[in-house]
Amino acid sequence: MKVFDFKPLESSYLKISRISFAIAAILITIPFTIGSSVFWDLSWVWRIPVFFVIWFFIYALYHWYSIHWFKGYKYKLTEAGLKIHKGVFWQQQNMVPRNRVQHIDITTGPLERRYELSKLVVHTAGTRNATVTLPGLLHQDAADLRQELINSNQAEDTV
Amino acid sequence: MELKTAGYRLHNISPLFLFIEAIKKSVIPLLFGIVGTSGEKQDFIIIAIAVLASVITIVQFWFYHYWLEEDRLVVKEGILFKSLRQVPYERIQNLNIEKNILHRLFNVATLQVESASGAKPEAVIRVISDQQVAYIQRVIKERAKGSVEKGEQTQDATVDKPIGPDDALPLYQMSNQDVTTFGFISHRALLPIGIVASVLSQNDYYRNKFFNVVEKFVGQLQIERWAITEWLLYGLGFTLLTLITIWLSSILLAFLKLYQFNLSRQGNNLLAQMGLLTKITANIPIKRIQLLKIKHSPLHRYFKKVSVKMETAGGVTEKSGITMSWIAPLISRPDAQNLVTSIQPEVDWSSIKWKRLEARAWKRVFKRVSFFIFLPMTPLVYFYHAWGLLLLTLIPLAFIYAKAYVKKAGYAINDEIIAYRHGVIFHTISVVKVAKIQNISYLQTPFDRRNGMARITVDTAGSNPVYQDINIHYLDVEKVHDLMSRLSTQVSVSKFVW
């Protein structure tokens, strides 16, 4: 039975999360730009730099947040099961016992594919925390982890 | 897949029941059509569409087949969109039977088969003859047991003695007085009456009609000329009348639903029967119970009673089918504890050592409650100045509440179970067997961190997705970590059987 102590996610996942947030921030910026344009009655020439300034500000906030977010995101595999720790302000730990795993998905998005990363989705029979996701794993690591969790589960057949 | 046995069809009277069910489902558009605002021709169009749609559903009857295979129940249904469902017998969680007056007239019943999946029942067989129901019940019971024994040992140590159907061991019965008390406590009719009253009061026609009826009894009202005493008198009378109506109809509802509630044990199954006009028989394998709760409200405490409920896997709600979550709607407290122990022997109340939350937790509860006092106070002070400060008189109450909260809350853990109790006004004791825990989470909010606290929740199958019953809050971080590692080890060595 394989075990390991808390591991961080792949550092390229931090990059991915920043890129996807940078894109999402464009949408978030639009209402702020419209708001400030109306408030200060800006001309078209000014709206574009204002847009970029706001976008940069929002992104910078996330950039700073993501440092701590990434630092706090870690997972470990014990004899009992998979444990995931995450969160900056609201810190959360999810523990999925090995023998409660129902099935495991591995999903890969277009950005993740570029960096050869995958997301592990562990399903249990629970209700509220029935699915536990673990992003930012190397393809091979995700596959190994899945195999490990499924294998240890096979030993005793759950109904 | 090849079906080895001959298929069955629904009873010949089925179209009638299918039609009634369809009408029931379209009852809201129908109501809007009849009670609707205009009362003109377009309403009849709505009614006509609803009736037509209902008639079409009757056709289902010719397309519904089911098979009782060696190890599974197979249901084929659908006209344009066909579906073939296969439910292995050992996966069947609950087997519920519904019989209303009409069913009894034709000696038929609606059978609902529930597995652990989804919000809809796996199969609703509407309707089949009584003999066929008994036959299906027997087949499912025998074969489920057989395949479980063949497959692997269940972790329940209780040996399956072959127990005949007549050996039902009575566990709990509800007298008519209990049902009455329960109806009074539950105030079940409050919401429907409130909705109907508010809808009707928006409708000019019905409002005028109501005033006409009232004036017939008490003469001209002339509200404009009422003095304060008259307001008080009529107001009091009206309130009393409303309360009595709500109580009486709640009691009526309780009788309709819980009349002759009877819970018995048949081998490893719980058998519950209830209902006045519509009789429901529910069959729940004991090992499928995920969580047990003992609840009481202030009214419960007045009558020195509690309610016992359970959660089974599978999210069938009242809307999507027959639900059965009662173990004992109204029972005295010691009896409740004995009942829970007799259903789940792992729950040994004498060995449950309740541990308190941190003593300093009261400050956090106090702050939280005070926040909700200050929140509405700010605008009140702004608009009414010093009068808004009157809300401050609630602060001592918040203090008492906070102290009581910490006193009443507690948790217990041993090798078999984890239990949590909480609530000042509405108190709940929840018990989960360790083997039924699916995953464990730990949460620390910024406020928790400041106080060195955290909370731990456990998730079970079939629990409420919004509200977790085992959610132990205001504990020291170290204790939570200990609890979590202890629970994880315990869970990982105990096998989960649906």
C-alpha cells in the first residue's frame, strides 16, 4: 500500500489557474469599466486605459491570492485514504477513506493538456461532499493515484 | 440482454390509476384554470389540454412490462422514449406499497421500488393485484438474501435466521391519542393554509365572498368606525379561529397520514404501516439505515415526547414518490432510546459518553447572535433614533441562548458510532454508524482560526445536501485533528454495506 505525506500540486497548475483567471478577469472588468465610465463621464479614449488598469488591479489581487492558495493546496495519501487540504481564508480538509471510493474520473482541459496535467475526481456514495476533486496532477501521477486507490479498494469488495 | 422469465403486465384496472395520477400531476394548472383570475374561455383551454395530456398517459399501460429475473428486477416502459431498467435485488433499498380507497376497492396496490440512486424511485409499478404484490415482495426478499450470502459476508453480525412473515416483532405503535398530539405538535397545516389564504385574499371575488359570509354571522362590519376595543376583540377572535382551524386540520392531516402507525421488525427488515384512507406499507432493510435522529421541539417537551426519524440512502422526496422516514413520530424519551437500540444494537446509550464543546464557545455563539441583533438595529437607529436601541434588550436573551447552546451541544464517539446533539429550541440527536460514513471533512473559518477552533462534518449516503446532521462545531483544532484521524482509521477498517 503506497503512502506519502503532504505534496503540493504541480507548479504549472498555478500558471494555468492564473491564465484562466486572467481571461475570466476580462469579463469581471467590463461592468467596472462601464460603471466608472458613467461615473466620471469618460470619453472613449480614456475607457480603454481604464479598462486595462482595472483589469490589472483585479488580476494583481488574484496573483497575490493565488500564491497563498497554491501554498495551501496539498494532498496526502495515508493508509486510511486520500486527504486534501485547501483554502486560504476558509480552510478545508477532505478525507476520503480508500474503501469508500465508488469510482474515479480523470479529466483534462485544453489548457491542462498543454502542461500535461490532469484533474482527479473521486466519487463516494456521500451526498454533500460526494465528489472530491484534486486538480494539478501530472498525467502519470493522476493515473497512478487512481490505480492505487482502486487497487486498495479491490482487496475487499464493496457492495 | 436475454430475459429468461416470462414478463408481467400491469393489472387491467391500471389505466384508471394512471389517469388519476396524471390528473394529480396537472392539478396545479387545473386549479389555476378553475380558480384563475379571469373565469373566461381561455381557462377551459388550459383544462382541456391538461385532460388531453392525462388521457394520453393511459397509453403507458400497454407499454409497461416487468420481469422477475433470477437476480434482478427488469422494468421496460415508455412509448416513444423507451427505457429498460435493471435493478439487482440486493441493491433494492426500500419497497413501499401504497393503497388508497380506490386501490382497496379493486384489490390492487401501487408498488414503489427504491435503490440508492437518484431522486426518483427506481420503478413505480402502478398498479398490480395484491397477490402479485405479495409474490414480488417474497421474491425480492428471498433472492436478495440469497445473493448477499453467496456473494460475501455482510458485516452485520446478526445471523439471518429464516423468519416467516408471521414472525413480525412489534416495535412501536401509535395510539389515536398519539396521532392527535402529533398533529397538534407538527402544525403541518400551517403552510398550506397560509398559502391558500394568501392566494385567495388576492382574489377580489373570493375576498368579497369571505366578507359576505362573515357579515352574515356578525352583521355589518363597518371597519372604518371600529374603536380600539373592537379591533382587539375581533382580532383576538379571528386569531383564535385561525389557530383552531390550523390545529384541527393539522390533526386531520396527521390522521390521514399516520393513522394506526405500526412499526415492526421482520427478520432484518423494518415494516411500517400507516394511513387512514391511503395505506402505505414500507419495507426497509435495517442495515440500509444510514442515520438515526431523535428530535424534539418545545411542544414536544411540553408533552414529554420526542420524534425518531431515519435516513436511508436514495433521495426520493415527497414529490417524486412515497417516502418513509419515520421510525416513531411520537414516543416518550426513554422508549425512543430503547427503540433505537433495538433497531441498531450498536447504539448503546449507557456507553455513549457525551463530550462537551469548548467552554469558551459561548462567546462565539453570543457574538454571532448579537451580530444578528445589531444588523437590523442599524437602520432602526437611523430612522427611529433612540427607539431603535430597544433591540438591545434582546442582548441578555442572546447571552442566555449562547450559554444554553454550549450546554446542550455535545458529541460522542466510540468504536461503533459517532453521535452529535445540538439545538436550544429545536434539539436534535443524530447517530451515525461509523461503517456508514462516506467521507470526513474539516473546516476552519477565519473566526475559527482566531479562536483556535475548527469543525468536523461527516457525510453519509442519502443525507440532506444542504444541512449536515453531524457537524461538530466549536472544537479545539487539536481535538478536531485527533477526531479526524481516529475516524478515518475507523472508517477505513470498517466495510460499507449499502
